[in-house]
Amino acid sequence: MRVDIWSDVVCPWCYVGKTRFEKALDGFEHRDRVEVVYRAYELDPAPRPAGERLEVLEMLSAKYGMSLADARQAEERVAGLARAEGLGYDSHRPVGNTFDLHRVLQLGKEKGAQHELLAAIYEAYFARGREIFDASVITEVASGAGLDADIVGNVLENSDLYTDAVKRDEQEARQLGITGVPFFVFDMALGVSGAQATETFAHALTQAWERAAA
């Protein structure tokens, strides 16, 4: 069975949802026969002006027309859910365009290190508030996840590499009617939207497995 997960690396719900899904998967009796593939989805494809450094609270305030106090309160709600899953959470992290990160994740997929890379990116960004939009930081995080630093650097310097793969993921998301992430698709037959409870993911795994068997 295959599970495709559309997500963005700056999405806190994707961060929480990944952990909840993996907990369900760890307890699934057919775990060793489930392939999990992460797919690209940009929540905000607009590029940031060169030199601009915007933090997440400022972004939320501007995007949703809320005060900084309300933005902080909204962030704390998500932070509480993340910490309940044993995850680190820094509300002063920067925001930026994620297209290059998705390209490097495509490299990670090709090299068999996508899961390790995504976990490392989430740790660097959400738990430590690092500037993961900077090429040197991306390279450092990716090499720590097992990728060759020179190959990662080449991908980042060559904007054509893996661009088509990212765009295909996003086009498929549109074709499936996906308008928000995380979005989990089990064998291209069963969809689950959002950072659901671990029990919900466990039920979806069983349902999809039984459907495939039938």
C-alpha cells in the first residue's frame, strides 16, 4: 500500500500531522508493506524580497488582519498541540518561499533519504527557528540527513533541477482538489485532510488496507 502526503515544510499542521500519522503507522501490523511518499505543496508560492526577514507572527498578523497578540495566541494553540506530541516549537521562526526546499526534498526522495531530510528540516525550522530558506542552512541540514553537500549545492544553484517534479506534485494536488495541507491519500482511493488524531490515521490505514485486499 502507498500513502502520498501533500505538505509544506513551513506548515505547523503538517509538522504535527506527520508525527501523528507516523505514530499510527508504527502501530499498524502491515507497516513493512506501506510506502510513504511526501509530495510538494506551497502554501505561499510568492517569493520574498531580497534581504527581507519576516517572522511568522508578523506574517500571520498581516495575512489574516489580526493583531500581534491574536497571532501569538493562535500560534500558542498550535504550539501546545506540537508539544503534546513531544515536538519542539519556536514561534519566532522566519518565513520564506519553500520552492527550493521542495526541490531538495525531491533529491532526497531520489536518494532514498526523503524521510530523514524532511524530519531534519522540521527539526531545524520548527524546533530551532533556523533560517532554512538560506542555501547554506539548507545544505547543512541536508548533509546532516545523509545527502552529499556538493550535490545539494548544485541543485540549489541550478534552478532547473527538480523544478518539474515539484510542479507535477502541485498540479496533481490541484487535479485531486487539494486546497490545504496536510492531505493524506491512501492508494489514491481514500483521502484524509488535516492533522487528524492518531486514531483517525490508524483507522484510515486499516480501511485502505482492507479495501486493497478486497
